[in-house]
Amino acid sequence: MRYEYKVVQIREGLIGGKMSAGKLEDVLNEHAKAGWQLKAVTSVEVKGRIGPGGTEGVLVTFERPVG
């Protein structure tokens, strides 16, 4: 069986802020409706548009069969 993958970057704000469980849940449910299954969630520092710092965020990886 062949698979395709999708990676979604989620962050709460440009400066500081914590990851919202509700926002993550919305993303998971939205993609599940389209046939995507959660594969992994990875915590990352996402570069902001302002200044040299970054914000905490997550990369959410989804997988679904092709065909």
C-alpha cells in the first residue's frame, strides 16, 4: 500500500503564548474528515516574522493511503 503525507505547522502567536489544545484538536478533526490519520506531533521553535526569536509550536504529520 502507498501513502501520502502532509505536515501542518501550528503556532499560537508571533511572540510567546502557549499552544492551545483546542486549536490542535480543531486541526486534527479537520484533517480526519478528509481521510488523514495522525502520524506524529513534533514540538519545534518556529521562527517569527519579527526579530531574531521564535515561538513554540508543533509540526503535525498526517498520513493517508493513496488510491
